[in-house]
Amino acid sequence: MKKQKIGALVLALTMLSSVALAGCKKSDESTTATSQGESTTTTSESAQDSTDESFEQVEVNKPAVQDGIPAVLEDMGGDTIAYEPRGEVQLAVEDANKANGKVLHCSGRTDNWNGVNFPCDFFAGNTVNIQAAAKSEGGDVIVSLQFDTLGSPTYSNVFHISGCADGFVEGKGSTPIPENATNVYIYVESGDTKDIYIDYMYITVEGDYFDPTSAPEMQIVDTTSYESLKELYKDDFEIGCCVPAQMIDSDVEEPRQLLVAQFSSFTCENEMKPENILDATTTLSDPAKYDEAPALDFSRCEGILNFAKDNGIKMRGHTLVWHSQTPDWFFYENYDVNGNLASRELMLKRLENYIKGVFEYIDANYPGLFYAFDVANECVDDSYKLRESNWTKTIGDDFLQYAFQYARQYAPEGVLLFYNDYNEYVEGKQNKIIEVLKPIAEAGNLDGMGLQSHISSPISMEKYIGALKKYADELGVVIHVTELDVNAVKSSSNPEYDQGVYYQNLFKALLDAKAEGYKIESVTIWGLTDAGSWRSSETPVLFRGDLSKKMAFDGVVLAKKGGELEKPADYVEPPKDDDPFDDNFENGEFAGSPRANANLTVVTDDPKEGEKCLYISGMTQTWDGYVINLSRYLGKKIKFSFAVKSTADVVAFSADISDLWPHIIEVDTSSGEWVLVEGEMDLTTSNWVLPSGEVEVPADLDALNLYFESFDCVDDIYLDAIHMEVVE
């Protein structure tokens, strides 16, 4: 739909009114997804402790207007209020030792998702730019987006504000919002329950303004003629989907009809994660009573469980033990985060009683409904070590053995016990996972390995299936694919078609491995629609927001039935192997993808050439960055050039090859100014000749993914004018 600028119309747009800032607990929780965004590390003075004013109830007013377009321009303590509580928190405007004098203090947080909402329904159909400054004792604040489509919520992180324990740090990012989105919020949260201070929040429209009141109502597609995946694969493995509670509670019936028609297994998207079952209100009301056994509350997952039971659909439980989305108070003496961490003995009792309580509940209320449960999730980090967490800080490195021991003791008959992780096909991480799990398997307490399979950029079937087989062979376990989604590759000439082909090849490879005797018993897609996916901007699943099927769905069907995926009418022949590659960001887009946790935003901040450049931020690991798939250049000699600047001393241009990750060239960026880089690399043999030296790569290497990283720190990076071409 055509976008146009508007004037007086925005004055009719209003936000929620009469909102109590003490808050009411919401039933929606955020995930740890990553979207496009950026953060900077400009610090300012810290807030003082004295409270200037607090509120029992205020009105959330109309949006500000900037150049005739609605905006959020909240610098705290002004005549208007653009925020409201997120969960049961207290909000107070306080004096600060800084120029504008006021900050918003968010306290009383008992769950990670508690924080501050900025209602933004008037931004639906637009891309917004967000700027904020915040601090928190925990050192990391997250600015995120929430919206509903067809009555179901989507959550995605826009950017992280890191290193903010000692002072305010500024962050910025941008994110698109679908035109049919409702209940739109930009919100501030963190990975812990520490207090958050916000200096300002500015949200403005990028480009021309689209008036969401002019958007036609979404027309839901009739899905009754679709092939049924659960019928197609009924003799092979369960076909599952993750489900949010709001989809079950929504007035919109069609998504539920599609769920029942297509899937034989459900996983609660968030509702059975620890923060949604551990009952903060009851436990904290009487810490002595619940000292060894925290109170549990299953109200958030009951709707999904009842719906599954009524429709004869099995359940996978997800998850009991996790470093994330587990409230901090659970790990402290007297459940007081301002006190000391609990002793090993106390935490073992809490762990046992928590696991016991969950399994007793499902056995008593839903006997036979659950066929598998993820006992532990993501316990090995990306440096191939056991992840440091509150579990290791309280119990020690053997917490996993105890978790599986208790799970085996209390799990109902027929419930298989799983370990679940991401990047599970990376060789170094896989080896560590197997090392950690072997004693658990040998003790008879592990039944299966869960391969999350969040595939950001295509990996070879040989590598993926090889990893699957290694888990099965070395641990003697069954395999579940637990959280499958495949990002559409933006640099592709035909992203939806290529995605469909990849899904087809992946399911065909799973069927082939099954035929070889490997016990692959369940495959779960992580989301019903792209609009509801935690990676919505990457369009990674089988259905669009209006429930129309994608080529990804057709690919899954054809993997079982046979045949070729038909090319679309608008199919574009991909670049030839010798065609140059250019990524200059002038059209506001980028050809690559974020690597790991990085946020990507095209910005106008001092580009090297033209008017725009790419800003890479939000990195939480040194290898996070920006990755480009250039597999067509394998086996060739190529020359490259790019411009880079960073607050890091050195930025590396590297090759994404497991257990090698060679630096093609290391760039001195200590000046903080743009550096123009040129070079050549010879990839004609498995002995690559790079500017940094020679490196031996696997002879069967079938993908070339090149990436940029600030490998010795997590500072932000600017990129511009990336060019590569074959040398004749």
C-alpha cells in the first residue's frame, strides 16, 4: 500500500489512558530472540537514589508529533507520559545528576520480562528508529518489540544496551512493524531482575508515515485444501509446532484449525519455561514456608495443555533447567536477590522439589499427554565450555547430573528425557555436549538429544546429518529436531524458493537417516507463521501471517511425496559464479545476515561512501558480527575491498569454517576513523593463500561464509562499500 505523509490526522491517534503505574501482571513473556538493531557505549552520569516524584496512576497521553508524524519523545518528567508498567513493577521519576535532570526508575521486578512498556499502536505498518539510554546493575538492558497478529504475540529484541552497570549507555536500532499488528509495544527489559533506569526513549518513523487506520483488515486464507503434514509423516515421526497461549485464547479460530490439521505434537513456546511456572507472588510472600520447595503455578500453560488434550495432540515439555528465563530470586537465600546465593545443599533441594512438582502436576492432570521433556537447555556455551550460570554458581558443574537424576526419579512412565541445544552441529560444541552428556547417558538418565536447528545460514546436509548421527551413535539416544526454523537468505535472488528447496532437502535427509535406522522420532517447527516467529523479519517458517502456505511448506510436502519444487513465475536467475558482489547499503538493505547475537542496522551516521552504511552492534560474544554467503566463489581467486571503522582496536575479516575460523585479514581500527581495506585470496585449492598467511581447509568444504568480527572485544563495527570479484 502506498505510504503518504499526514498532518492533522495524527492528532486523532491516542494511546491507552488511565493506566496504573503499579501495573497488572501480564501473561505474555518475552523470548531471547535477536532482531535488527544497534547499541553504542557513550556513557553519562549515573542517577541518584533520591526519588523526586512517584505515581499511583497517570494517563498515558497522545503521542508527540514531529514534522506532522506521531513519535515517542519521552525524556522523563515532562508534561506527558508515554510509558506504562510491564508486569508488577514500580515506576518513579527521580532526580539525576545530569543536564535534563530526570530519569525513570523501574523497581520491584520479579521476572526478566518485567520492565517498561511504550505503547506504539500508531506505528503499525512502519519501520521505526529507536534511541534510548539506560543503566542497570546487571550491566545489560534490552529494548524489544512486541505485537499481536491474529491474536497471537510476537516478541523480538531490537538491541542490547551493554556495559551499563556504572552509568547510562546509549543504544539505538530500527525495526519494522507489520501493518496489521495490534497491541504494539516497544519495551525495556533485561536478562535479570535488577532495577532499570531509563534516561530517555525516542521512537520515530523512518521514511514516510503509513497511517495504520487505513490498513485493510487482514484476509485469512482458507487452509482446508492443504496437505496434512501430520498425515504425510505419520509413519515417520511426529510433526510438531510451538504454540503461544494467546493463540489458544484468541477469538481468531483459523490458526487453531491449522494447528490441529497439520501437527501431531505441540511445545509451549514460553509457558513452561521456569519463569512462567515458578510462582514469584506466592513464594516471596512467605519465603520460610517455601524455602526448599518454591510454589508452582501452571495457569499460563493450562490453556495449551487442555487444547492439546481435547484434540488428541501430544506434548513436548520445554524446559526445566535453563540459564535464561529463570528468575534470579530462585537462587538466593530467602529468595532475596539482595542477599547471598543459596548453598549447594539448599539449591539441590529446590531443584529436586521443582522438578518433582512439575512432573507430579502433569501426571495428575494430564496423564499420557507428554511424550518427551527437555530436562536441560543450552548448558554448553559457544566457546565449548559448560556455561557459567546461577546453576553452576550455586550447585556446581554437576548440576546437570542431578537434574537428570531427579527427572528420571519423578518423570511419569513414557516421558522421554532430553537435553536440548543450539549450534549443536558445530563440531567443537558437539564434542563438549557429548562429553557432558556421556555420564548422564551411562547412568541411564538420558533418552534423547534435542537439535534446536535454528538455521541462520544454510549448512550442508552432510554436516547436519553427520552431527545427528554422531549424537545417536555416541550417546545411544533418540533424536528430536526441537525448534526448527530456516532463515530466508536475503542475499539470494530467490529467497523463498531457495528456502523451500532447503526445507525439502533437510526433510529428505531426515527421512534417509531414519531409513538407515537412526531413531528420529519428532520434528518441531518453531512457530506457526512468519508473523508470529521470534525471527519474524527473517521469515523462517512454513506459513505467512495470513496463513497462506509458503514454498517452505511445499518443500516439506515434496520431501515425502517426491518431485521437484516448481520455480515461481518471478524466478530470477542467480548471479553467475564470476559476477561481482557489491554490498553498499544505499537501498537500506544488506545482503548478509547477523552472526550469532549481532544486531544489524543500515544508518546514515557518517558513511564512507554515499549516504548509508551498515552498523553492527549488540554483540555479546567476540565472534558475533556480519556474515555473507559467497559460496559461488569457492575454488576461485578473488579480490576484495571494504571500508570499516570501529571503537575496537582490531576488526577481523574471517572465514566461517568450524574449528578453524581463519582471519583473512586483521584491520587496525584503533584510530576510530574509516579504514579502506583491499586484498586478494586464492581459494583454488584446499591450501588457501590469504593476506594473513596460508591455511589448510577441508577438501570437501561446500560453503563459503565470510564474516566481520571485532574478535578481541565486543565493540560495535561500521561497514561500507563491500566489493568482491573473481580475479581472472
